[in-house]
Amino acid sequence: MRWAAVGVAVVALTGAWFWWSRGTDASGCPRMFGRARPATVDEASQLIAVCGPEEVRIRLRTASLPDLVGYRSAQLPPAAWLAPDSALHRQLTGLGFEYPDDMSFAVLSAAWHRARGLSFEAKATADCLRAWNRKMRQWVDTVPPGSSVPAPEFGCMTPEEIEKGRHLWSKE
């Protein structure tokens, strides 16, 4: 009788753990946000915009994109989302993103755009960031030590900044 009770308890606890760690809540959000496995920028931005921590969801609607990106923490997006063996990482590298910081920026930027009902062009952002990083590497290599490195003459935060600098991108 005692072993039966232990067996029932083990089965119940295992079922509860499985329900908590693998399932979703009534809103469709994963119970454990960090364990979600989005495969695309669109899926990741949806998860953050709808299921992310409340403080982040509020910031998506109220803060400027530079403020949101400056605020971001190591927890968003969760590191597992951008692990080299993840589907999201494969999609982002396929679009042309090279660095984890740029990938993280793209996911947060996509969530910011989604929360405001704006479109987000991941490929254009990847192309812009690759050009921006290339320009920064050139300047770092040519600026004398101790001198400040100027920022490139274009940015990658908004569609307007991306368009402004598009003609400066070298063809790859």
C-alpha cells in the first residue's frame, strides 16, 4: 500500500513538472518563457510582445526603439533562443546576421515594431548591420590609438536610417 502511494506521488509530480515545463497557459504563452523555442524572428517577436515580462511589454509600447535597445538585459531574448544550434540562430544567420548582439537587436526591434503595428524588415536590418560593422572595423583599424572612433554616417534603427545609408553599403 505504501509503495503504491509513493508510485502515485511520483507519477503526479512528473505529470505536474511536464505540464509546467512543456505546456502553455490559457493565453497560449509558454509557462516557462525562456524554454520556448521560436524558429523565426516573427515567432520570437510575437513571444516577446505578447508573452514577455510585463515590464518589457509596457516598454515595447511606450519607449523609443533606442531606449528599448539601451534597456535590454541579458535575459531578452533568452540566450537559448540564439544558441548556435537553435532554429532561430539558423534563420538569423541565413538572413545575414553575424553577431549575437545584432541578432538580439533584431529580435527586440521586431518585437518593438510588432507592438506598434509596424512592419519590420529583418533582411534589410541584417544588410545594414553588416555594412555598419564593416565600416566600424575599417575605422578602428585606421584611427590612431587614443583617438575616438566616429560612428558611421548611417544607422540601422529605423527604416529611414536604413534607407539613408543603403547607397553606402558595399555590394557583397
